[in-house]
Amino acid sequence: MTITEEPAAPAREVGAARTRKEDARLITGRTTWTDNVTLPGMLHLAILRSPFAHARITSIDVGPALSEPGVIAAFTGRDVADVQGALPCAWVVTEDTVHPDHGALAVDTVRHVGEPVAVVAARSRAEALDALAAIEVDYEPLPVVLDMEAALAEGADLVHPDKGTNKSYTWVFDSGEAGTGESTGPAFEGAEVVLKRRYVQQRLIPAFMEPRSVVVDPTGDQYTIWSATQIPHILKLMMSLITGTPEHKMRVVAPDVGGGFGGKLQVTPEEMIAFLAAKRLGKPVKYTESRSDSLLSAHHGRDVIQDIEIAATREGKLLGLKVSLIANMGAYLGLVTPGVPILGAFMYNAIYKVPAYRFECVGVFTNTMYTDAYRGAGRPEATYAIERIMDELAVELNLDPIEVRRRNWIQHDEFPFTTVCGLEYDSGNYEAATAKALEMLGYDELRREQERRRQENDPVQIGIGTSTYTEMCGLAPSRVLGSLRYGAGGWESASVRMLPTGKVEVVTGSSAHGQGHETAWSQIVADSLGVPFDDVEVLHGDTRTSHKGMDTYGSRSLAVGGIALFNACNKVVDKAKPIAAHMLECDPADLEFSGGQFKVRGTPGEGKSIQEIALAVFAAHDLPDGIEPTLDADATYDPVNFSFPHGTHLCAVEVDTQTGRVSIRKYVAVDDIGRVVNPLIVEGQVHGGIAQGVAQALYEEAIYDADGNLVTGTFVDYTLPSAADLPDFDTDRTETPAPGHPLGTKGVGEAGTIASTPAVVNAVVDALRPFGVNDVPMPCTPERVWRAIQEGGAK
Amino acid sequence: MKLEQNFTVPVPVEQAWEVLLDLHRVAPCMPGATLTSVEGDEFTGNVKVKLGPIMLTYNGKGRFVERDEAARRVVIEASGRDTRSAGTAAATVTAQLVGEGDQTRVDVLTDLSITGKPAQFGRSMISDVSTKLLGQFADCLAGRLAEGGPPAGGAVVGGATAGADTAGAADSGAAAESGAGTAGAAVPAMSAPAAPTATVEAPAEAEAVDLFKVVGSTAAARRAAVVGLGAALLAVLAWVVVRVFRR
Amino acid sequence: MIPASFDYSRPSSVDEAVAALAAAGEDAKVLAGGQSLLPLLRLRLAAPSVVVDLGGIAELRGVREDGDDLVIGSMTTHATVLGDPLVAQHAPLLAQATATVADRQVRHLGTFGGSLAHADPASDLPAVALAVDAVFEIAGPGGRRSVPAAEFFVDYLTSALAADEVLTAVRVPKRSGWTSHYEKFNRTAQAWAVVGVAAMVRRSNGSIAEARVALTNMGPRPVRASAVESALAGAGAEQGAVAAAAAHALEGAEPSSDLNASAEYRGHLAKVLTERAVLAALG
């Protein structure tokens, strides 16, 4: 592709704090959500779910449901056993990964509470729900496996007895073996300082605002699936592969989608059940889950036990890093379940120079809802463990926590830097971000206050927590994905069409579900083509319109999709150039393009606007010979590297030692995400990301009881914080552009979550050090903090 | 979860064993339960449990797994499903009589499992409430056993009598005072012997047991506790009823 | 989820409401603001065959004075109680506690009487009703009766109301010369109290002449902390004496363990929060 050589026009739109085009309809709800889709003759589905965590279905009879009012049909797993196929896992991380079949409807055995066992189709949603009570199911309970370490032990009860084990896989990375660094054995041997810690990433629930919903229309020649999904393109491919429906007869539409956070990155049993019902009945069907269904049976996040060990010199220089994970897969493997902890494998070394690194992860089956991607997907876990243990190292060596990081981080002038994992970090300036954050926090003054309160045995203690992070986003270079056995590529696609009246239609393969792509893409196009921001229409989410894409997750849309768009715009300008030259009767080489105008360099007077050219192309009355009458252009971009935003977050907490309550006094975030397209969108992502990270640190945990019931089954017990629980965030940025492409952008969608959890927990632990506390398990509820204080002295 | 109840009655074990088979003394100790059929070692029935506005009706069945007259030991399995699919409850109840001279110790071990909506709340006090309810049953049972004497005969309709105690919140006076497991509310209704009738075949609709008026439990989220307890009650009721039919 | 079907009745008078309840037997449920009932209906943990909506009965709304008492209609919303000048003047503890109930949306629909009749020991108003010695006015088929707060809360989710009775109003004695505070400890801003303390004190020179203290979520019913009250009577209005009195907070309470807190932690919190509530009430 050609890159414009003329001096670029000063950016008017990129960098501007444009309020978002999509917000009016999203905030008021006046748009089409999947549940709003209503089709003639449409039936409503209700799904009967297993109340048992592990049981054999000894008998199941939907007959009584069929005589309930409004019921048209009902069926069970046995009725569709030979057509339902298996739900996909697109990331089988090793060759010998144990990958059990996972049918949408359970046939003989249920393996987690909430697993679908039967479905009813009725004329209304209420009638379908009422009819569920009539279905008779007999279960024979089987032993329930919940504890990961017990599941791996000899003689443990099995989630999948036919597989003979609860272990799904073991995945190892060793820098010595990979040749990207040294071996950890010698590095640890004889090290002056060795620290070992265990941390637990508790299970979380993504809890997106819009519950999942799916409509399937089998009418006519095609199947159309509307779904509240983050991945319409991937869903279309998967559904056609699994159901045997030819891909060109399948259309997937993600209408406006109300949040996902990775929780809608899935090929769900509900989508498959709706498809099977529609196909069987020959009528459109809809399934919309309730909130309690959603908490129970939309995939969960995190749930990993981390053992982390570092070797260092007395001066605090890291010599080696060893990480060992036990990751809870749940009862089955979801779309990318096994890969999530491994995505974090490359982030434990974080921003530091680590000579030797070894990572091992064991995936384990239990009788729980399966886990999968959730904001950060492996990287928050990694950042948490390393940032926590760096604080431990600081305490061990009596160094300031910032100083111990400073002694290890990659210096600004050392970029690009190839890490011990073999990743090449593109750019960064940890010094600048940290200095800014320290100043914004008032670090020195807070340390003095902390000291004073300690001296006075103040019942309210102060703690300061540090989190210096980088993250790998912009998923991802396709070759890297291939080497990790990920089932798909990481490119993204965009089409730009100039309409005869000069308006611009953009088709993107990204699938926004709250990120504001319509606005950011409009800004990029506005600057690239010199057209007004409001003249740009961004189309997405419908595979009939956006025929090609890899959807949205992994903080990739701007970093990959935005570049594809930028490239497509440049192709449009390139196509317009010879036509402009023809209209201006000059040589194309003499033209410069700026502010939407082609002008002959060095001469005054009128040029030709790109809109005029678009109209001329439409009429095609007078185009140069051999030129296609079109300005439309496509581009597909495969990134050559991940993008590595970074930042420093500092959190100051007050801990009421009498009650254990933690409140955040001040939260500072200085993030470097390269070039900023829209600061309002960035702020939104940072705020939301921090909120979810703080939620993990202080509030949320999905808990199963000994029988495998999810006891945090409503928002009463799954304590999601709201704005009322969170402080104002003090945010700022440094801007170190991403090299390698002119847009210079990195990703930001997950950075807030990745950074914030350790910042908060480090602060809590820092406050409690005088009590002999070196850890508080997450979430740091008031009771846990209080108990840590009571027990701390006993350590 | 496992719940244990132990109580001692001042009668020798042979007498305790016999009295235990006397349904019309024992069945009224189980409020809210209705037996609908008995066939050999198997039975069906339902238990209604009410907790403020929450009302759950469990239809269930159960069977004798083991009865050992020599060892004075009985094991029953029972399970029930809520009629509105709010979930299931299952219990395995093991009751053991141990003779201690003039006294008999009764050990009841219940293994209880609750699923469905009632289980999806942050309760962990199911054991507290179940313990209290089983305690109340046990106290009542202890009272029966201590009374001793020949069987009084008569209709065994567990629900109806207890219903009188639990109907309406206006009776709260007595129940409100009941702290941990006083059987006081149940006893007065029993002191007048019921007129003999032919069989136990006619189950009267049990008033839903309003468990918290009866036992005064303490947990904040006891919804699920109630559910599990119903199954446990059903199991114990079944045990006793089947004993009678096997005579 | 969607509730199971029910018949809906919207009487326009208290007598009609009582008749509707009596006709339906045990299987009817009163609907006030719906903030406690509707979630139970949606989860199908409750499925009454008849729902009797009191929303059309005007006489049940409003705050008025009647001699030495404030009379608060049972269907008065939390939002109304919060803003009412009579409440602010004569029983400010009610407003202090109501301000902590859930969130703005709930407060505009939820009712004073509905919350009390639901008798959830974790909600804020029952403890307040106990502390102020409110009297509950009830209408039933047999006529009208009054029940003092100490007898109204029978057990968890169980009040003294019979199935065919309607709470019409709550009488709160007007008090002057008292200061008060409601201390609520919860995990998130809209959550129920892990533990809450309602405290009222009357000073006399430098000491506490009299105190009224009640606890939220420390048992199956709200708890009147009588031992604390006795210890505070005559005590100095300063931190040491108050802390010593607050140490009695557990007496008469039976805290439970659940997802939010263990019984042990609740017991500890009760003491700390009682001290803080009384000190805050003292100003």
C-alpha cells in the first residue's frame, strides 16, 4: 500500500474529545437490542437447567409440558443428540489437551449447575417459563468436584470419568529451552534473595449490563441469527461448521450490544439451542436470559491459583522468575477457556528485565460453570502476581517499592526491547509515567502522613499501592496465534466507500459493544479523507454488511481495526489522485492532498475536493483511461506485533482498622496508550477498567457451596460496586507513539483493569504491614482485612 | 451438609423402639408434611414450607435403604422437587437407638443437599435452621418416648395437628417466645388422645409449616435452610410411617 | 424471570383490602411498594394466587400529627418520609435511617409500612421502630388493633400481622430533647447493612440521661440493646464511658454467619458501631 507522501493536514478530529455518536441511542435504550427483535410467528424459548452440579439424568419427560397453555414444542438433549454436535473450543493449547465433548443440551449427564437439559417453545415467554415446571426430570447425583488441588490428586472423583483425569493440559514455557533467556535452575541456585508467594485469583462474573439474547430465523433460504454477541463473524463461522449449514447460507447480526467485557466472547449453548429449535420447528425463535440465568450460566472469569517465585540480588535486581498456575477450566472448555491463563504467561515478567523465566500452567476440570475470557484475560492475573511480589521484594530489602521497580524496569532508551518471553516491546517510557503519577498522588506527603499515623497508632491507617504495568494487546499477529495453537488469525478488515454525494460509508470488521467505534472510526476517516465527522457512517455487526472481520476483544479494535481503516482511507486517496490530476490537468506527482482537497503544489486557486471527485466517479463521464469508476477501497491488516501500552497506577487507601473497611482516598492513573484518537473514549475505558479492577480487589467473588450451587446467584450476594462505591479517578497520560504505523495508537480497553487490582491490594497490604500482615486474599472485604489484622501478629 | 441430632429418653431401648413405631404419637411432631402413598419400603408425599412470603411445596419420594432391628438402626433416603422448579432437596437420614440401661440415646444423622433457586443465596445457615427444626422434632419425639405406655391408636395425620399451631400469624405469641427448639407449641395439642380411626390412608392437607414461628431461628438468609429441612422431615416422617405399615 | 400468574386486586379502601385478603385465605399477598415482594415473585420463590395492591388507598398515605404522636400511613414512601418536616422535627432518626435505604429509585417506590411489615431484620427500619417504641396499627376482619414494636417483629420475615390483616399506620411518639444517629455498615452503597445501629440519646448536663439503642441484622429480629441502654444511663457523654457501654452490644443478640460476615465479626462490629452511633448522636 502507498502511504501519502504529502505533509499530513494537522489533525482536526483525531485527538478531539468528540462526544460519541452512538450514545444518544445507547443511553436512552432507543435502539434495537437483540431482545427487541420480533418476527412474525416467532416462538419464545425457555430453558430448563440442571439444579445439580454433577448427576446422571436417569429419566426426563417433557410430555407434561406439551399440554401447558401456549406450548408448541419441547425437547431434550436425547432428542437432538445426533444433530447438536459439540460446542467449539478454538484454542486447544497443547496436542494432548483433554477436550471433552460439550453438547448444548446435556444428554445423559450434567456437569455443572445451570447446564441446559431441556427447552420449551411457546407463544409467549411467560408461557414458556411456566411450562418448565411441568417437565419431569430424575437425577442421580454424582460426586461433585470443586477444589482444584483435590481434583488433581490421586483417586479424585472425576468430572469426565471417560477421560480418566481432571487435568485438561499442562503448558510450559521455559526461557532456557526457548532460547529467549537463561534457565531458572542456575538463576535461583545461590541467589541471595528468593521469595515465594501464593495468590488466588478469585472467580468473577463478567456481569455485562445487557443479558444475553438470541433470535434465530430459519425462514426462506438462509438462517439469520441475531445475538447479543461480541463475535458475529466468529459465531457465523462456528455455527456453520458445527451445524453443517453452508457458510453462505448463514447470516449473523449483532445489533446494538450492551456490554460484553469478554463475557460475550463465546459460542453459547443458548445460541445452539435456539438454532436447533428454529431448524426443528421451521419457525423463528427467541431466547432471552434472566439476570439470574446470566450470573449462573454465562461463562465466568479468572479462578486461578498462582504460585510465584522470584530470585534477586540483595540490591533488588531480579535474577529469575518462576510461575506455576492451576487454572479452573470449569466443567467444559469454552471458546478460548484453556488459552486465557496462557495469554498471561507472557506478562509475568511485566516491565522488568528478567534473565530467566519459567512458566507452567495446569488446566483443571471441576463441576462449575466454565471460565473463559474476562476483561484482561490472563493479563490482569499476571500483573497482579508480579506487582504484588515486587512489593514483597521491596519490603524484604527495605527498599521503596518504586525504587525496586526502577532498578529492574526497561529504560526508555532501551526500546524496542525483546523480553525473556521473546516478545518485542515496541515503545515505552516507564520513567515519565511514574514520575507524573508520583507527583499527582502527592507521594512524599502521603508517606509522611502514613508514618505519622503509624507513630500515633491511629485507628485509621494509610496505605499506598503501586502498579507499574504493561500489557500486550491488539490481538494479534496471526503467526504468533498460530504458534500458540489458537484457532484463528488476528487480522482486521475495513472497507471505505465514498457515496456520490460525498458521504462516506465505512464497514468495519470490529464489533463494538459499547466501545464507541462509530465515533473513533469517524474521526479517523474525517482526518484521512478530509470529510466532515458527521458525514461518516460506520456499519458493523451484521455479517451481510460487514462480510469480513475478526470481531472485538483483547483491546484490538483500534490497534488493528483502526489501522485497517487508516490503510483503507489511504487507498481511497490513492484512487482519487489520478482522477484529480485528470480533472486539474496536471501530473499526479504535483498534487498535494490536504483538508479534503487535491491542489497543485505551489499554485494558488481552486483544487478539487474529494467529494467532487466522488461525484465525478459516479457519473464516470470523464475519467482517465483505464481507471475503474470507483473510489471504494478495502484493507485487511495483520499486525506485525502486539501493542504494548503501559502505565503507572498509584492508589492510596484508608483502612479503618476497627472495622476492616477499606476506602480509596486517592487513585492516580497515568497511562501511555500511544496516540489518542478520542480522549473521552479513553477516559471511559480507563474509568470502566479501573472500576472492574477495583471490584476484584475489594468487592466481587463468585462462590460455589459444597454441593456446587452458585450461592452468589443474584446481585444481592454478588456485590458489584457502583459509582457510589468508587472514588473519582485522577487520570493523565504520557504519549509515546506506537512505532511501525502512522496512526501510532495502542489499545486501552483492558489496561485499567490490568493495572488497578494490584494497585489497590498493594495499598491495603501496605497499610497493614505494621500488624505483621503480608497478604490479604481477594476480595479484601472488611472482614478479611479485620481478620488479617487480628491474625497478623501471630505470623 | 451433615446435621446431627442426639437426644436421650428415659425409657429402655426396647420400649423406645416400640414407641417409635407408634405413628400417631410421632407423626404430629412433623408439621407441614403430608403422606400420599406408601408401598412397601417406598413412599411419596409432600412438604410445604413457608418463610414469610416465601412458600415452597416439595413433592417427593423416599425409601428405606436399611432397617436393622437387631442393631436398632434405620436409614432412609428421600428427595423432593419443588413444584415450581425452585429446586430440589435430598436427604439421607440415619437413625440409631442406643440402649443405656434405663435410658435410650437416639442419634439422628442427616446428610442434606439443596439445589436450585433457594440455594443460590448467600445463606450458610441451613445447618442452623435445620438443626433447630430437627431439634424441635427431636424434643417432641423425646416427649412422646418419655410418655411411654401403650399406643393410643388413632389417625395419623401429621399435618393437621401441627397446622393448628402454625395457622396464622396471630398465634405468634407462644411461638415468639420459643427460643431454641421448644416443643411447647406442639405438646398441648397432643394431650387429648385422638379418637381411633381405621387407617392412616387419609392425609389431610397440611397447613404449611411456618417454620420460623415455630423455631425462632436466627440466620439472615434462611430461605434455603427451610427447603432442606422439609426434605429431612419428609424422610423422618416416612421412616416412622413405614414402620407402622410394616407391623 | 417472570412471576407465576396471579389474580390482581386493587381495593380502594382498607375494609375492601381486608375482605380481599380474607377471601383468598393463606394464598394472598399484600403489595405495597413491591421492592421486597417483586424480586421474590420474579424468582418464583413466592407465588401467591392473589396479590392485593394497596396503592389505591389514599388514606394509607401521608404523615400527620395526632396529639403526642406522629402517625405515618403505611403506604407512605421512603422518599416522602425523608422529606417530611414533621419527621424532621419530631423523629429525625426515621429520616436518618431512611436516607440509607437502598437507593433513590427504591426509595421512591418502597414504603415505610411495607418495609416494616416485611420484617427483614437486615433492613433498617425495624431497628428504628424498636428504638423509638413505635406502635403498629392493624386492621383485620375482627376490627382494629395496635401492636407495640417490641411484639411486632416475631421472627425472620415474620411479623405479627395475620394473613388477613393490613398494616394501616405506624405511630411514633414525638420526642424532643433527644439527638440521634443511624450508623450503617455495608459492603456496597446500596446493600443491606452487615450490621446497623440506631441510637438516640438525651443529655443532661455533661452526661447521658437516657439512651435508646437498637441493632439491625444481629438476629432474626431487630434487637433492642437494653444492656447498652442501661449502661449508658447516667454515663458521661465521652468516648471512654460510651465504649464501655457499647461493649454490651451483644447481649440479647444472636448474630448469624452468612456470605457477608461471620457471627464473630458481626459481634465485633456491633460493639464498634454502637460506640460510633452513640458518639455521633451525642454530636
